[in-house]
Amino acid sequence: MEAFSFISPKVFEELIAQYTNSLKNRNKYNIHLIDQNTYDDIKKFLLGNDHVVHISFKNRITDAKNNVNKNIRSLPVLIKENMYKVFCLAHTEVSNKKIASTYEKLRNEWCNINKKLVELFCENCSICAICENRKF
């Protein structure tokens, strides 16, 4: 795993654990992020069953016809193993600016991005911490 200077992979894993624990405490449902094994199982099930493929394709066309004026986007799901690299690259591309810039960049490319997780990430970024403490 490629490491970035402003946040370590270990700190990022701790942020993910903190985020998932906060979801479990707040909700009665067991909400978690999708890992590679779960993603592969879902993909294998959906692509391996002709009946499911037909139903999902038929429903997608029906939904598209009913929602002509709405923005229908099919963004990929960001799995947990790739989050560190994707978050760091997005944060670097927006030049370590505020949380909103990083969140907007990630939200435009991936479908399961939560603002609370982006806030935790930016709060633990060493470059952002230095910039916030600087007085002008």
C-alpha cells in the first residue's frame, strides 16, 4: 500500500474503525463499509444469475423512464481496501483545502461517500492541521 506523508495507513484504519463504531452506536442496524470479499460476492451473484440480471435491467429502464428530469448516476462503489489511496489522492488533488472540496471531489466519483468520514479524514491530515493553526 502506498503511504502518503500527511496521514498514515494505520491512522486511516483507526478512522475507519471509529466511523463504523459510531454508526453501530447511533443506529440499531449493523451498517458497515463494503470490503473486497463482500463486493466480489455481490458482483458474482448479480452477474451469475440470469433472472436477477433481467430484473435489475428491466427495473433500471423503468426507473429511467419515470425519472426523466432527475439526475440518474451510476457511480462505482468505493471498497474499504481502496479508500486510503482514493481519499489521499482526492485530498491532494484539491491541494489539501477544506473538507467541502475533498468531499465534493469524492462524491462526484464514488457513490458511498459519507461527509462524516471525510471530516474525520481531514481533521487528521497533518497539513490541514498546520494550515488551521496558522494565524494571519
